[in-house]
Amino acid sequence: MEDNTQTPAVNGGTQPATGDTGTQQAMSAQTEQAQTEVSQSEQARQQEQATKTQAQEEREYPEMTMEDILAAEAQEPQSVTRGDIVDGTVVFIGQEGIAVDIGAKVEGVIPLNQLGEEPVTLEQAQEMYKPGDAIEAYVVRVDLPNSQIVLSKKRAEQDKGWRVLERMQEADEAFEVEVLEKVRGGLVAQVEGIRAFLPASQVDTRRVNDLDPYVGKPLMVKLIELNRKRNRVIISHRAIMEAEKAKAREATVGQLEPGAQFEGEVVEITDFGVFVNLGGIDGLVHRSELTYGRFNHPRDVVKVGDKVQVQVIDVDEGRERINLSMKALTQDPWEGATERYSIGQRVKGKVTNLTNFGAFIELESGLEGLVHVSEMSWTKRVRHPNEVMKEGDEVEAVILRIDPKDRRISLGIRQTTDDPWSALPDRYPPGTPVKGKITGMTDFGVFMEIEEGIEGLIHISELDLNRVNNPADLFKKGDEIEAVILNIDPVEQRASLSRRRFLGGGPVPQRGEGGGQRDYVSQGGGSRRDSTFGGGAQRGGGRGGRGGADYAYNAKDAQQGGKISTKLGDVYADLFAQFGLGSDKKEEGKSEE
């Protein structure tokens, strides 16, 4: 009976069974041998694969101890949120930034523009950091579903800076900053990586108009406002100065008394004076107390920052005002001035100021003399000192008067040259014919130029052979006429001439005749007075005498019926007394009658 039971083939197929037991045993032996060969081949393949895997693991990963494995299994991913400050390890540096392992499920990335205040390149980042370096970062954004965590090293430094600033504000601590730039309204500095603003009003205790000198310089400051939400940091240098000033003020106030001397620093210059810091407190040196010398503005004497010696004049504690003096500590130039200078002495000085009435000449620092316009020229009619000199000129003068009580010195420039009037009587004796231009006209006559700068008067009664009521009917300024000299008085600088006698209308005075002087007197003199100087001051150079009566009378008075009016008689009487001709008064009166 056949056995139809099927036996699995070696390769998974079926093989019919036979009744031959030996045959079956032989086949079973073959099958077992084949299975054994397959099993050995599979084991060899698996062993080779395991060897490769182990080699790869040994190549890529360091050996780990059992403690490391247990610690790794026990460690859970770190939970991070926005705003955290985390410590991490640099994994690699790429174009997108620096990958940092912060212990989270995914690695964080610091963009290159978040490494510092200024963006950096990939090459610069690779020089700054290496894989394995520790780094601190601020968590900007967390997006775990998209496997993204954005970090910022710059924000981490700023956060650290804010914490430092908060501690300094609590301690009211002063610290040093470096001013980066000038902006509208103040300066900008950086504190612990954070930009801070220094208003112009907080730079100094006084107003500062120019902030440029502070740029790039270190400055001690204090925090006066800190607002992290508004990213606002305000610092002040003035707060430190005021604190130091308060301490110095306490020490200085106790020494303030009239006569006390201090060394101070010039801190401000105004039109009316100079403010000097004595140490925590300022005092005023009025411009009148700066120096004995003349100056236009206080800045001509001192400048801001100068160290000066001052003396306290008085202290007003109620109004907190201190009046100081600099010149009180220098010698008064008027002390011993009368010993150094005398009347008639020739001196040299510098023109410091010009006015309508004269020029001030500085003989030495703080000692000046005045040259009146009438003392500037013998012959030229000086209307303003700038016709003769200008400020800054070095001039020579003669001392005419010294008044130590009123602290005045009168000087003359024309006295340094010879008086041309002193030689005129010899060059132009009475009767000398002269020719010149009319330089001025009045109701009582005309002025004629004898030579440059020298003028004489032709009285209206000596103008023509016929009676003249108005000189303007015959002449005008600039006409050239001829006349003869009647008399010249070099002392009074007056000259009298006659055109009528030149035309043959009367005897011509001869040299040495007394009648010449008498004719001069009878004609009313030969100089015109300028009333600009007010009651007696006269122009030099032929148009102004040194005293005597005013000859600006009405010429018609001399021609009324051949008789002399009371007014004209008074004038003649004054002239007689001046020239010592009182004995001829009666004869003169008879001759006029």
C-alpha cells in the first residue's frame, strides 16, 4: 500500500513520498545537509554585516560608557520659550548662520546678522567660533512643528547689558562711557552694548553750544532714566558735576570774605564781565575790574579755561552773588605816574581809541592820554582824528598836562614839530603883497589862504574901495584874490589883510611901523572861531586862536554912519586890553568919530 503523504521540499516545494524507506532516509540526509549549508551561509552574511556596522559605529561615534547611555536615556529634551537666555554648543557654521545645540528637540540657529552690532560674513563667523565652542544666546522664536528655533547672540548681550544697567541704577553708580557721535539735541554713547542718549542739557552745568569736542572722548556719567520696554536709556554728566560742585562749594563758602584771594578758572565770558569758578561756586569779575588797560571786549583779556588770580570784593549771600576783581592784584599804573612823566616830556604810545573830540594814546598798560583835535596840527583844520591817525598807530606826542587826581593826561602831537606861525612875521612883514584863494566867507569878511594851512582875515571894511554890505556880492569861495599883510600875531595865530589898500585905497603899512599892529586891532583880528567845541574851544591852524573875543559880529554895525556901536566898542575894548593898547583907547575913539 502506497503512502501518498507529501513532504516539504528543501526549497519550499513538495515532493511525493515513496515506500522505499532507505531512499527516504537518504533524501532526509541530503536535506539536512543543505539546510546546514544555508544556515552557515546566512550566519556568515550576518556576521559580515555586523562587522561593517560596528566599524561604521566606531568610525562615526566615540565609545560610550554605560553611565553615558543611562544618562542619555534619562535626559529629556529641554523646553525653551521665547525670551529665554540659553547656553549652547556650536555644532557647525554655515551660510544660514551658526547651528547651536541648546538641549532641545531641534538645534537652534543664530543668523549671521545676529552675532553682533554689525553683520558679519561667513568667513568672519568661522574665525570667531569653532564647533564645540560654548555660546550664550537669546531665544527669538520657537517653532517646533517646523523644527525651527531662532536665536540671537546680540540680543543676549543686550539682555545682559540691561541687567547690568539695572544694578547700576539701583546703586546710583557712576560709570565711564565713550561718546560715539553727535545727534540732534545731544550725544550718543554705548553702555554694555546698549545705545544711550546724553542730552545737551546734561553735558555740563552750563549751556554747551558746541558738542563736537566731546565726540570720541570718554565721559563719566550716571543713569537718570532706564526704560527697557521703550528701549530708552538716558545718561547725564551734569549730575556728576553737580555732585562734585556741591562738595567743593561747602569747602569754598567758608573761605569767602572781602579781600580773600583765590585761583579760579574762567568758565564764561559775557559783554559785561567774566565768570570765574572758585571751586563749586562762580563769581563775577566785572569788565571794570579786569585790568587797568583799555580793551573792547572781555575776551580780549582772557579766554575760557584760563587760570586767573582774583580777589573777593564783596559777597551777597542772599542773592548768592560774589563780586571779584583781577586788577586789584596788579599795580595801579597811576601810582608814581608824576615821577615817571612830566609836562613837556616827549612820549611814544599806541592809538587805542578815536572819538569825535580826540584820540586816546596808551603810554603804558592802563595809562592813557588824550590828544584833542585842536592839538593835532598847527595848520590843518582837523575835523576828526581819523584824518591824522588810525587805531593801532604808534605816535609821538608831548605831555601838556597831568592831573593825577582826575587820572587824566593831556597830550599834543603838533608840539612835536615847529610852529609855522612863529616864522610868519619875518616872511610876511606888514605891507607884503600876497595872493591866494578864498577859503571861507562870513558876514564880516572873507578868509584868504596865505600859504598852505595858513589863513588870514580880510575884514569887510578892507574888501574893496567902495562900501561892501555883503561879501557874497563880490566873491565866492575858491576865488583867487590879492591883498597886503596888515599884521600877523604868531601867539594868537591870527593874520589881518587888506584888499582895499592893495588897490590903493589907503596907506600900506611898512615894516617896523607900529601902525601895522594898530591897523590889525582896528580891523577886528584875523581868525575865525569854530563854535563846535562849545564856548571857547578853537580850531588850530589859522582858523582858531588861543583866546580872546569872538569876532563874529554883524559887519553893518561898523558902517552905521561912521560911528561905532556899543557892541563893537566892547569888542575893541577887549582887543585893546589883550594887546596892551589901553593908552590908545581915547585916540582910537576920536579917530573913529
